[in-house]
Amino acid sequence: PVLVVDYGAQYAQLIARRIREAKVYSEVVPHTHTLEQLLEREPLAIVLSGGPSSVYAEGAPALDPALLDAGIPVFGMCYGFQAMVQASGGTVARTGMGEYGATRLIDLATDSTLFSGQPVEQSVWMSHGDAVTDLPAGFTATAATGGAPIAAFEDPSRRLYGVQWHPEVLHSTFGQQVLENFLRQGAGLTGDWDAGSVIEEQVAAIRERVSDKRVLCGLSGGVDSSVAAALVHKAVGDQLTCVFVDHGLLRQGEAEQVEEDFVASTGVRLVVVDAKDRFLDALAGVTDPEEKRKIIGREFIRVFEQAARDVVGDAAADGHPVEFLVQGTLYPDVVESGGGTGTANIKSHHNVGGLPDDLQFALIEPLRDLFKDEVRKVGLELGVPEAIVWRQPFPGPGLGIRIVGEVTADNLATLRAADEIARHELTAAGLDRDIWQCPVVLLAGVRSVGVQGDGRTYGHPVVLRPVSSEDAMTADWTRIPYDVLATISTRITNEVASVNRVVLDVTSKPPGTIEWE
Ligand code: XMP
């Protein structure tokens, strides 16, 4: 792989994604990796990420100078650039001329490796206080800015490159080209990787590992568990049993997508547990959001546990132990948890609870090297229905936390109908890819006066909460065109009895969270 050394902040994952966009497989490693650990991975190239510290700060992560003489192409960005300078005898100084945000490049060497084929005029995204003032021996400066006399350099004979800015962010107008120039011309990598190649690798690996044992998978209706199940099914066929707990809190048509479309298109053997009444009973009279979450999580794990016992029992009766559990862990989870291997706890889609000790399985996590967009690609190649592959993020507790007030069958039906209309109209307006997710929230505990036909109504409001986001950590409310909002509003109030008002949530996150509960 191409290894991205993570110097902190959030840049490393984005860099890895950009490298994969250039069709070169890439992984993130912590900066605490020693040179030996790096070399063990036989990296085709190494990228040093940006980071929050100054190379002079106490305890700032240093770069082992030997890395620059290991014969491996290296590309330093921002902090990584300065660390290269420091490791090879140049000077990084506090010039008092920091640059933050969009910055114009000057003196760009378009005959250099990184910038060949690019325009002289480029804007790049900067974020630095210190600047490189003395080039280390062997390097040539290839760009400058007003605040950074040496903003980029290279030593093509040793295949070492660096830029002061962040080529991975979209604000750097030719950032992706700079990165590709490094990968192709600097490191000589052709770029023949794509997410689909994971399928064959994983299928072979899973087959070998599972052998003739049985495998269990909990399906939530979301992208990750569906694609993971489809991949494992491709490897071991009917040795896999999927369990889908229908808690009755999914949106219109979603349970059917799992129970019918997913099964029809993948051939997966599916056990459906209809637990709708059980969840409704457990939620009766409960309005506190955290209590709802706890109840839903608890009931889910109990129902899943029982279903798992049944599957395990039946298989054992046939002489086939169930030894494995599939989980849809993705690469960002792996990186965030420090890259460790998973332990045999079920990550239910409620992120709670675990299975009892006598129900422990070895984990199969076939998506743990992939980013979300890559998982979607794999899903499409495996024939998972598009409606599932392109599903927006949906919380495990489902509509249970989108009803402010009590979760009842009536309230669920009302919210489902309103949500269905909003989703349909947003899709029809071509807005799906602009929106990260659009919760529709029923304020079951609120009534307001309205007038419909000739009569006064006393109904409930629904809230539209469309947000744009990269990762759900922060979000902005999406500026949906007024006419689309108008259509949604008119249709909901006309078609959904008991809703007489549609309101738009115009709060970013922070301060608001995406969900209302
Ligand atoms: P918030 O509301 O915290 O949501 O801004 C961030 C993202 O997480 C989802 N979400 C949940 N997902 N269980 C989940 O599996 C939960 O309890 C839960 N609460 C929020 C939310 O939909 C958004 O994508």
C-alpha cells in the first residue's frame, strides 16, 4: 500500500481517500510507527500528513531521518513537509507570517514533478504559522507564497517531495493533480486499484477462514450490514444465515427492501423476526429520548440473542457449529479506534450491549479496509438493491427517536407517511446527493391550530431537518429550493391526516444535533 503517516488532526483519512481516488490502495498508520514497522508493510510510497503541532513544540512527533534514505518515495504535506525539512537539516522558522486559508502560489515551477502539466496560477489551502526558510541539501524549491519563501520542494533523485499546503482539500484547486503527479511520476505507480478488487480478495480470504463452519449476520437494513452480508454470502453461500429484527421503527418500505428485494437480488438465507409489537409494548408511555434509546437497544439485543440461539441450535443439531459473526465495520471506525483488530462484541446498529459470554463468535469484518463510498461501489457490484446501497444514514433507534413524544402505532404511521412524501420529493428534485440526510420529525407532543377546508384543525407539526455534512460530526442545514419545500409542505398537509403544519429546521450542528432526540 501507500502508507499515510497520521500526524494528528483529521487530514490523514482524507489523504488516504484521495490516494484511493487516484486508484492506488492506501492505508493510514499512526506517527508512532517506527521506521521498521513502516518498512515491514513494504510501502510503495509514504505520505506524511498535516498535523496540529509545530515541529518545534515540546513532544512534537519527529520524523526518523532514515526514512528519507530508505529508497521509498515520500511526500510531505504541511506538518509532514516541515518534518522532512527538519529531518534533513533545513530550517523551519517562526517568521511571524502565518497563512491560513486560500493562498496564491507564486514562482510555481511547472517543469517540476509535482506541478508539471498544471497552470501557473493556483490557489492552495494553507494553515501554518512556521515557515521553511532554508532548503535542506539536495532539494530544489518549486513554489513560494507571500508568507512562505519555500512552499514546495523536491529532490527527484531520492524521490522526495513536499508542499506546505493541504493538497487533499478541495480548496486547493489542483490538489488532486499534485497528488497524482506524486503517485504516477514521483512514485511510478500506475493506479490499477479499485474498490471492486476487494471483492475477490475478500471472497477468497473468507472462504479459507470459514471453511465448512457456519456464519451469522445481523442485518439492519443499512448499507454496511447489507453489503457485508452480500460479500460473505458470495464467499460461503448458505453457510451464512442473516437475521433481520423488524422492530417496526424503519421507514416506509424499508423492511420490505430487506425482506424481499435484498433476498431476491443476493439469494441470502434470511430469518426475519417480527418484533414490532414487542417494541411498541416496551416503548408505551415513554417520552424521554435516552430512555427510548436504552429500551430499543435492550430489546434489540434480546431479540437478536434469541434468534442467534435458534440459528446456532439448529445448525449444531445438523452438526455444523456457528463460529463466525459478520460485522459491517468500516475503515474510519478502524482508524478511529487505533487500528486494532475487533473484539467479539456485537456492534448492533444501536451501538449498545453485547452478546452473552456463551454466544461469542469470531468476527468477520469484510469492509474494514473500505470507506463508505467504496462500500457503496462494492454493494452495487454485488447486486445489492440501489435503494439500500444509496440509503442515507439512519439511526439504529430509527423513527423511535424522530417522534418527539410517545412512540405509538398511530404516531409511527403518521411519521412514515410524512417522511415518505419528503423523501420522494427530495429524490424527484435530484437533491439526494446534496443532502447528507433529512430526518423528518413528528412533534407528537405539540398541537397547533390550523384551518383546512372550512374547519378548524388542531393537529401536529412535522419538522424537516435536511442537512449537508461530510461525516455527521458537523453539519449545515441544506438550502433546499423554496418550490421543493412548498411541494413537500402542501403534500404532507393535504395527504397526512393529523399533520397541519410543516416547519423547516435552519440550525447548523453545532449547536443543534442532526436528530431531534
Ligand atoms: P446527531 O443527532 O448526534 O447524529 O447529530 C449524528 C449521526 O448519528 C446518527 N444517530 C444515531 N445512530 N444510533 C445510531 O446508530 C443512535 O442512537 C443515533 N443517534 C443519532 C444520526 O442519524 C446522524 O447520522
